[in-house]
Amino acid sequence: MNGRKTFISLVSIGLIIFCASLAQAQHCSKPITHQNFISAIIKGKREKKSAADFIELIKSEGVDFTLTSNDVQTLKRLRYLGQKGLDDLQKAVHENRCKAKGDSSSISQAITNSPGAIQVGRDMIINSAPPPRTLSPKQALDFIAALKQFPPIEKIHLGCFVGSEEACAFANQLLAAFREARWPIEGDRVDFMTATSRGLRGLVLFKRGKPMPNSPLWEVITTPTLRVLRNAFGLIDIDGQINAHTTLDENTIEIYVGAQP
């Protein structure tokens, strides 16, 4: 009899552990990334969201990051979540962080090397591919502050290389920052661009140019809005290349986010 009770107890414990693991897997199937979180926080100020709105989403989806002390200080500077809201938000992020797929006390040696990766020692692989571009909370605030000082004179068009998911994700972070700075973007969206028409990498600022005398090259006159954009991107360590465009409207600046250099 005692053996039967012990068996039932073990089965019950096993079911509880299984259900908890299943719930965790479903909860963390597509956790919120750091860059998406920052974009949502910036956009949320404009849309008058509360900390409770973000907490509900975090509890539903989970997150794949932790908040650093620098993140917290920057969020305080946004001044719309309130101290209690900020405390509750930190707690939600801490309690709903999803375990990364590779997190384990023991790492299997059965790893297949991929191009661009370097194996160090027996159990560790370091991928040399650059990390995705993202705006940190401080960078976003600095970028927005620089733009707010000088409203744009020209129209702004924002696009990304359609073949790079990373480029388009970063472009959408920039779109959120432009909205917060009250800089209108044509169509209030990021447009996809093809490699045939925009083969450049990195971030490029296109402006209508004109042919240089006795030269096959084109030149661009740097307008005040173009100068503000160049300086704002410089504050977040992005070298915005200025390139001449042969057909762009003279009253338009096109910001193109290409694949990483």
C-alpha cells in the first residue's frame, strides 16, 4: 500500500514538473527582445501607455534580456512610468526572463562549426558575425534630443534593404525615435528597397545632387536638415554617409539603412 502511494506521489510530481516545463516553453516561444522593448517604451510615452500595459505583455510573452543599471537610469529620464511603475517593470522583467536555448550547466561537445565562427577550447564557440544594430535607451534619448532642437525643413523618407531583416528591424527603431522627436516620416513607415537600386551598406543619407563641372562625379549641397541628421547619427556612433541621388525630389532626404558593413 505504501509502495502504491509512493508511486502515485512520484507520478503527480512528474506531471507537475512536465506541466510547468510546457507552460514555460509556451510562455517563451517568442520572447520580447531588448531592442523591441526599448522601441515600445519610446513609443509608449507618445501613446501614453502605462507600466501596467508593458507588464501585462511581459508576463504573457516573456523577455530574453535583463535590465542593466544604465537602462534603469535612462528609463527614469523618460519620466512617464513613475517610480512604482518602474519598480514593477523591473520586477516583471526579472521574473519573466526566458532561459536561452544554450543555458545549461553542461554544454554538449556535439556542435557543428559554421562559417564565420571560431571554436575556443573544447566546449565554446564564438561567432565572429557582428551583433545586430540597436538603439540603447541612452542612445535613443540622445538621438531624439538632437532632433528636437531643429525641426526638419525637408521631407524625410526612411527605407531599409529588403534582403536584411536586421537592417529593417533597426530602421523601425529609428522610426520610433523620429516619431518621439516629432520628425514626420513620409508615410509614417519604413519602405523596403532592393539591392539593385540601393547596393550600399551601412546607413546612407541620400540628397538630390548635381553633376560636378568636367567630372563624372556628382556633388551634394549640405542643407541644415541634412547637417542635423548627420550630427544626430554621429551622437549614436553611426557614420551617416552622404550620397548624391540623381532623381530624388529636391525637397526630400532619403535615409537608407543597408546591410551591416
